Amino acid sequence: MSKNIVSVKDLKKRFLEKYICKKETFGIFSGEKIGLMGINGCGKTTLLKMLYGEISPDSGNIIFRKNISVSYLPQIPNIDPEKNIYEHIYFSDHPDFRLLRAYYKSVLEMKKNSSKTNRERHQKLIKELDAKDIWKIEIKAKSFLTKMGFHDIYEKIAHLSGGQKRRIDLARVLMNQPDILLLDEPTNHLDIDTIEWFQNYLKNYYGAVLFVTHDRYFLDSVSEKIMEMEAGNIRFYQGNYSFFLKQKEMQKIDLERKETRRQAQLKKEIKWLQRGAKARTSKPKDHVDRVKELLDKSYISSERELDISFRSKRMGKTILNIKDVSKTFGNKKLINRFSHIFQKNERIGIIGPNGCGKTTLLKMITGDIDDFEGQIKVGKNTEFAYFKQQIEDFDDELRVIDYIKEVAPNIHTADGKVHSAAEMLERFLFDQKMQRSKLGILSGGEKKRLYLLRSLIFGTNFIILDEPTNDLDIRTLEILEDYLDAFEGCVIVVSHDRYFLDRTVDHLFIFENDKIRKFPGNYSDYLLVKRFQKQEKTEVKSDNNRQHRRNKGLSYKEKLTLAKVEKTIKEIEEKLKILAEKIDLEASDLTAAEFQKISDRQIELNQKLEDLETDWLKLKDKESNKN
């Protein structure tokens, strides 16, 4: 039975004039997987920070069970740029992590100075790591780092991009293996394959997970409960995201019925009120009060919806032609002789691992990068609206209204009308008070919504979106998807959000090494084909193996090989034993070069042993199947 590990009582928090929590009481149980939802700016990040203890509530209590550990992944990582990767992922004060930090520091010191003192200290650390079996932690760390695309544990944080820092911070959080994981947009900057791995990892994670995400497939797969924040209130819904949507739809139908009854009752009561003073005096006062209540009360939410509406421009005969384009970055070939002629209303999704060149291709198309081979011809009437992954021109001291006014004081919408910057900001859910606020106080999602407005305001016939879903709330994404559905023009989307790709594109460009493969279909279509091909290969291989085992036992030559393999395995095991004893007995007298030579020899012998054991298992399996 799940235990309550966090108790929240009468939690109250206000930011400026907006309530994050009015007076909320709830609990979090061991092993729960909770998806946290709400529009941008409602306070999701603030709630996570309060649970982590980074921000204090105005009133109320947050109480954790004894010995409960908590880790928090913020949207923007707070990392010391002077640290190496190993120092960050082994950040906690756990004794094993302190020991690993000391070991990696010792390795660096040995490279600079292999004095006897340094060698003795290094050997002492190795023995301590061996005795406590801490190497398994290092294996796990390297597994996480490989998944996140890192191979050099000594690399400085200062050398990493913003997305890489974010992934390193995620590796740190996962390494801690806490009882409670608090994750704020954990899928940002992860490629699709990594997201699918991470999704399965969290589903099987032993601890509780409270996470904010815009990725609806991820949310649907991982969550077992939904926590919704709305207007300072917190509501819980049992089940995953799909079940939450069904419950919300049922609530909406119920509220609409109540509103219909209220309107009918109100109409009846207003008729009575209009009959004159004499008739009203015959009615009790509480009846009149009930009429006033009916006038004030509405079951239908009055919250405004984001309104995306901009004029589009007619396309010419030539839209965008890419011919034999190649691009090299440093020594790496990103794109090799890629060609494509865009047709009217094409919707292209671009997928591939981090660093493969997706954003580079977009910058080549828009003219931000011009040093490449081949030709890119943009049509005379083609006008791009480019929503970049990184917002480069945000001045935190600038007011919201000025951020829009400095590029477009007046904006044309699809209905032909001209609106002021203030009016368009209202349509994008920035009221007059927020318009006077500085950009620095906006949440990450509010900044992205504002940048979306600035990217689209001039009108366009070709929209390019580079990771548009990062930090945007689900409702904003749904409205953007509807806008793209009705948009009469071409669309290119680079995204790791599988749901967004399925909703907005009908073709894919798939980056595979330096090639770009074209696929006719959305992401789910591609995944289906990929799984079918993998299954087909597995079945063919399995059939071949079974047929091979039925037809053959061990030949005379294979029997000789088996005997030789068994003999060699024994010899290698004896050599490894001798090397291990040499390290134990002579550690203090070995130079760094000698120690490195022994270490390299151990790695070489272990690899040979692993290969031989694989061969031995295959031969023994074949021998036993024949018998």
C-alpha cells in the first residue's frame, strides 16, 4: 500500500496580484506518477520550487516523511561553468559521490604530476572504490551520459551549449535516485529516441514523480494522476492524460447543462421581477436574493482564449528549391547533397538526433548561414516567419508592450483589420497590466508566447518553427496546431514533440548521419514502419537460427575450436589474476606509466575474455540443441 510521503496543508502563495495557491491541501504518495498541468504563468514552476524548498509559501505547511530525499530539475539549469561534467553529475553530498569526485580529480592530478604521493593517494582511492563496489555507480553514470549524448566526463561545463547543460542537469537528477523527482519540462532538448527511453525509465521508476511537460504522448504514457492548477486552485484527476481529457469533457457538458438551467430559471425570475412593485412585495426577501445570485453566478468559465489570426500572403510559382546542398561543420559532414522542391501547402517535419544539423538546415534556408555547397533558391513571393529555438533579443528591462511596438506598432489580421500592438497583446493573453511589466518577470512559457506573436505579426506564407513546443503550455499548443491546420502556406517544423508532429505535418525529413531521408507520413506512421521493419528482421534472423540449429550439430572442426576456446579462457583468467595481484602488492612503487600499462592490459584481456565467452556460449548452445 502506498504511503503518504508529502503532506501539504493550507498552502497559500501570491505572486504580484495573482494567486498561485489560495489555500490548498493535498498529499503525494510513494511511487505516484503525477502530471502537473496549467496554462503558462499559472504557477507550476513556483509550486515545484515550493515543494523543493527553494521558495517559501506565504502561509501553510509542506511536511515530508522522515528520510525522504528530493531532487529538482529546473527549466533553466543553475550550473557552475568552471566545473567538469563529473563534478556536476556527482554533485550531492552522498559519501559515494564524494569518493567518485575525489577519484576523478586524482586522475587529473596524476596526468599533471605522477609523484609518489599522488600515486599512493590514487591507489588508495581505487582500493576504497573496489571495497565499496562503487564502480557500479560510475557504470550507471556513463550509461545516462551516453543516452544524453556525452562521452567525455572531464569536459568543462563552460564549453557546453544551453541544451547540453540542460541534459547534463537531467543526468545529475537521475543519478541521485531520490524518493521524489520534481521535473520541470524534462523533455526539452532531448531527441525523440531519448524521450522514448526516458519515458519508459520514469514509468518503471520506484519513486514518486511530479512533472510538468508539454509533450502529450509523454504525459499520457507516464502519468497515473493529473494535478491541474487553475486560478489559484489545485484539482486532482485519477488516470492518465487521455482519461483526464474525458473527465474534463464530462465536466464541461455538466456545466453547460447547469448553465442552461440557470439561464431558464433566470429568465423566469426576471419575468416575475418585471411584473411590478406590488407583485414583488408579496414575495419573500430570500426570493429576491436568489434572483441576484442567479445574475451573478455563471457555470461557464470566462477565461479568455489565445487568438492567433494574421494575414497570409499569396505564393508564387517558385516557393523554395534546394539543390545538391552540402554543409560541413569543422570535420563533420552534416548534410550531403540534399535536394527538394517545395510544393504549395507542404507540411514537413524534421527529426534526428541532437547536433545532426536540423537547425543548420533552417538557417541555410532563411539566409542566416550562407557558407555551403549547392543552391537554395527562394521564390520572389515567398516570405518566411522564423520561430527560432533560442530567443536571442530578450532584454529583461524592456516592457512587454515595447517589445512588440519596436518592430510593429500596428498589425494586420486575417480579417483585413488593423490592430494596435496593445490590442494584439490582449489577443495573446497579455492584459494591460502585464503589457506594462518588464520582460524579466515573465515565466518561460509567457516569454515563448510573446516571441510567437513577434514571429508571426508581419504575415507570411511560409512558417518555420524550430522546437516551438519548448515551454509552451498544452492549450497554447492546441490553438497553434489549429492555426497551422487553417494556414494556407508551407510549414517546416523541427520538433521532439511527437504529438505536435502528428498534428501538423504529413511528410518527414529524417537526418541519418550526413544523409536526409524523405518519408511520406507523420511521426506515428514512421514509427509504425520502423517497428515493422525491426520485427521483420528479428523474425527472419530467428528463423535462420532455428533452421541452422536443426540442421547442424558441432562439426569436428567446431569441437576442436570449443576445446581451444575453453583452454584460452583459463589462460586469460590466470593472467588477469596475476595482474590484479601485481597491483595489490606493488601499487605504491608503480609509476603512472606502469600503472597505465597494466590497466590497458587488463582492459585488453577482459575484452578478449568477453569475446571468447560469447563464442563458447554459441558453441555450447549448438551442441546442446543437437543432443
